[in-house]
Amino acid sequence: MNKFYSTSLEEQETIINIDYFEREVNCYTSRYSTYSRLFKKLGEPTKIYYTQERISGANWVIPFKDKKRLANIFSRPTIIGSL
């Protein structure tokens, strides 16, 4: 895997978007720790975003039918981490 781009803390985000028309969930993150947890749980992202040849974010698109992967997206330890 390429090195992850160093994004300032103020610009790091994780967005979960539920698209009822397409019947899928879109999950985007630009935070490395969340990216690595989602990568382990969901596998390869649908799209990877690069900045200066380093990963700066990733997007996963999960259909409603894939309930196991959806449960991982909506899991607090997966998205936020264990505090």
C-alpha cells in the first residue's frame, strides 16, 4: 500500500451517506486510522483518492443486500475506534 497523505486534523472526515434510491451506502474517509479499520473489515475500497501520489481518502459503496459489511460500517468501534 502507498503511504497515506498527511492531512491536518481539521480536514480529516468520515462521511456515511445512505442512498435509498440506489439501495446502497457510501462511506468515505480521509482519516488513516479509520481507513485501515475499514480496509480490514470491508476489503478493497471502491475508489481511492490520491494527493501527491499518496492516498488521501477512500470510498466504499456497499449495497443494502450485503448486511455483514453494512453492520461493519455502522459499528462505532470501526468508525470511531475504541476509546
